[in-house]
Amino acid sequence: MGSEVGRIVSSLGLRYAELPGGERFAAPVRARGRAGARSGVRRLVDVPVFPQLPSRLSAAMGSEIDRNPQAEDAFYLNVWAPEGARDLPVLVFLHGGAWTTGGGSAAWYDGSVLAASGLVVVTVNYRVGPLAHLQPVDTEVLHNRPLEDLLLALEWVQENVSSYGGDPGEVTVAGHSAGGWYAHALSVHPAARGLVTRAALLSMGTEPGRSPELAREITARVQASTGDESLQQVPIGTLLEAGRDALATPRALGDLPRSYLPAIGEFSSPDVWDPVAAAAACHVDAVYIRTTASETGIFSFADPGDRAVADEQVDRLVEAWDAPPPAGDTPYERLIAVTTWRHFSRFATELAIAHRAAGRVVQLERFDERSPLDGLGAAHCFDLPFQFGNRPLWGDAPMLAGVHPVRFAEVSARWVANLAGFVRGEIGRKNSISY
């Protein structure tokens, strides 16, 4: 069932849920049979991820995830633990991908290095893109299938992680980008109470959720273009392309690229994105919040319009958003600074302050390491290879080209220790908010 990586034992492709009757948009149900029943999987690249088109971020991150097979029932998670582990704190990592791409089974997220710091590490696949967010059934309360998927995964952790050496009473859910959105939502939703002890929000998405009207409109566009109101029989490739086309819209300067987003409903009330209300509803003991210094560089570095921005254009954004004066020697650097504030660091800081005011342990961090890739900076996703410490598994990532191995090792060791300390309940006791 497992394979060893040094003194770390990995157990890959463990099924935690399935679709009842194979119905494409159905709520997930617990996997039948023995927990973790998927034999013979020794490489992450052989574990399926949910269907998706190539990521628009591959120009920076590379295309490693394209090697994984894809399946509509890819409800798998993966576990890494030190050999002989017993009662270790658990880190459950939720991948990002703008709610549209990604998978916990990408080789990028091999948890061996993090596990070697004294943790049991779990990575999770959850539904993305059209399969996750279209609403073909007309109901008053719109569903949020990815959060339902993740709740079942966390229940699996509670029931099974002790057999891998983990302590089900010490579970940190750590999400990056869209995964951070879900980690935040889980930390405040009553359905996750008792399943999570701490939450780590890494470059979390801060969009408040799609309006029900727009969610239904996007679904209607896909139904019209495919000619199938139920969307059950549409070939998956056709569905993915129709879903992409339904989102197509010009991107205004300063906006993030349009993507799928959970609809406001049972699992995504507007209060989730009010910092004070969210802190009051939060049921975890401690919160770790991290942004990168130039998050939006990953969306802008290859955009000719953004690279050619003028100071006057940036000034108009600053005025419209009532933003603090953005630092930077060039108009482009100022654009990245103000859009990073707008879309990432503003809410992160407000949430940290609200959590601390509510008496919760808070750790606020910023990742400052800059990529050699022109225009990228300390961008969204650039922290991930350092966090996981697995440079060889990011072999084709342009953002890492030119990073010296010694420098990578130094920065990685610092961030591995930083997050692992929070998961163990050590660093977070400082209750500090500072950059």
C-alpha cells in the first residue's frame, strides 16, 4: 500500500469518497470498502486528478500536473509520515488553481520534506472547474461541491490518520490560493467544527463568492452551447471547453483573470468575507496567514498591457480603490504593488487583526524571495516549491530557472520550519502580527 522515501513512508491514491451512481454533479458520498483501498500506486504521477484544461499559470509554474491521468471520480488523498510515526500533528494541504485547475496528487505537492519535520502530511484532490461549479439542477440554495468533498476528506482524516501515525486531535488545514479560500471557509463553517484544530491560509483567494444569478447564468451558457440541459452526457473535453468559453470576458487593468468561483449559498455566506464576522464564527484555535510580496506578478508578467502600464493608469486605480501609495521604481512595479494589496494582502491583514482582536493565536507572514524570471518578483505560487522543499519535482518551472541550489535550500529550510512550527503549535504561540 505504501512506498518508502528515505525514512518517510508514502501512501498514495487513497480513496476517500465517490459519486453515487456515477452522477456527474452529485454530492459526494463516503468511499465504500476498506479505507485507502487503492493498491499498487507508488508514484504521485499515477494518481488521477479531476478533469481540467492546462493551467494559464504554466508559463511560470511549469506543466508537471499535465502528467497525471484525469478522472471524474478522482476523490483521492495521499499521506506521508515518518517511519514508525505515532501521534504526530497532521497537516492537510489543499491545492490552489483558481478553482479551475490543480490537484493534491501533482508531484509538486510531494509531502516528504514537510513530513520529515515531524508531521503527517495529507494532500487532497477536490473537484475543480465546471464539474465543481456548474449548477444544472435548479435549487434555491446553490451547492458547493468542493467544500462537500473536503468535509468528507477531513472526516476520513479523523477516522484513519491514526493508523498512519497522525493525531486526529491536532489537524491543521493549510490551503494555497483557492485552497486557502476553502481552508478559510472550513475554519468558520459549523460543519467542520471538530475536524480542524488550526488553519493556515497561504496567498488565499479573497473573492467573496459568485452571486447565484451569475452562477446560474454561467451554467445556462454551458447548457446552451452543449445542447444538454442536464450536462450529464456531454463528453468531458467538450464540457471543459464550454465551461472555459462561458467565462470568457476581457480583463480590465487591475482585475484578476476571470475564473470559476463557488456560488454564494449554504457553504459560502457573505459573512465569511467580513473579517470581523469571520473571526467571530471561527472555530479553530490558531490561524497562520501568509502572502507573497508581489502576488499578482504571476498574472501580469507575461501580459503586454500590464507590462506597458503608465503611471497615470496606476494612479487611477489607487484613487478608485482608496489604496495606500504603492511602492515601486516603475509603473509596472507600482501596478503589482497595488493589485497585490487589493486582491490579497488587504483582506489577509484585516482578517489577522480581527482574529487577534477575538483572542485567537495569529501568525502573519510575508514571503519576499524574488524569482529570476523577468517581471515575476515574489509572486503568487513562487513560495510553493520552497514550502515543500522538493526542487527536483519542479524541473520545468520557468520561475525557478536560475535559482542557485544553495539559496533554494536555505530559503526552503526556513519556510519548512516556519510552517511546521505552526502546525506543531510552537511558533504560533507568539500571537504576533508583523511583516
